[in-house]
Amino acid sequence: MVKVERSINTLNEKVGVLTSYLALPLIFVVGYEVFMRYVFNAPTTWGFEMTTFIYGVHFVLGFGFTHLHDGHVSIDVFEAKLPARPRAILRIVTNLIIFVPTIGLLSAWSVIYAIDSWQNWERASTSWAPPLYPLKTIMAIGFILLFLQGVAKLVGDFRALRGSEE
């Protein structure tokens, strides 16, 4: 199970680092749109939507990475005061009762959502009308990566409960 945990951690680390580079095209698109709009008074038909898409991909693919590094909002007032063993038990219980069912269902339904989008060759209802099915697929991948990271955290918490490092 340690290999599974490490593999998931490595996957989310690499996806998170690669995803961080999406800030560069995002800056370019926003800069180009602002320049065209305010210098030439000629806004693009695609700039705002492209900005939303790039940021959305950046945001969604960062879910697992953020969970790996404990970056999601959490209320750990009680957990921080607990010794290691009760803390591991609390994390396992909350993971099994809240995280796994919620993110598991979000993952499953986002896959269904993406499949439906592919079957209908869904496009945005704007004048630019870009395809939405790749973005919905990326959304599903993001939720799956988050779910997998939750599984890796669960494995780590069980390991901590047993008191073993390997």
C-alpha cells in the first residue's frame, strides 16, 4: 500500500507542478485582451472565455496537488490539540464518512458529465462556440486526482495509526 500512496503522491505532485505553468498562457491571454480592448478598442470574441477555460483547467487540475500539501481549507482547532493516534483516527473517520463518499460521487458524476458532453459534441453557446467536452474531461480528471489523493492520505493515516513508516 505504501507504493500506491507514493505513486499517487508523485502523480499529483507532477500534475500540480505542470499545471502551475498554465499561469503563463493565462497572463498572455489576459494581457492581449486588455491591450486589444483598451489600446485598439477592439476586444476579442474569445479572450474572456479563453481566460475562464485556462484558469478553470489550472484550478481543477490543482485539486489533488493542493490536498497533497494540505492546502485546502480545514478547521483543525480540535485536531491540532490531539495526540498522534487519536488524530489519525479522527482523520480516518472523517475521510471515510465525508471525503470518500462526497469526492467519490463528484468524480463519478463528473465522468458521466464528460461522457455526455462528448456524446453531444457540446459547444459553448457564445459567438466563439468552443468545444466544451475537453474541459469537462479535464474537470473529471481533476476530481479523480483529488479522490486518489484522498485515498493516499487515508493509506498514510492507517500507516500512522499502526505506527509504521513503511
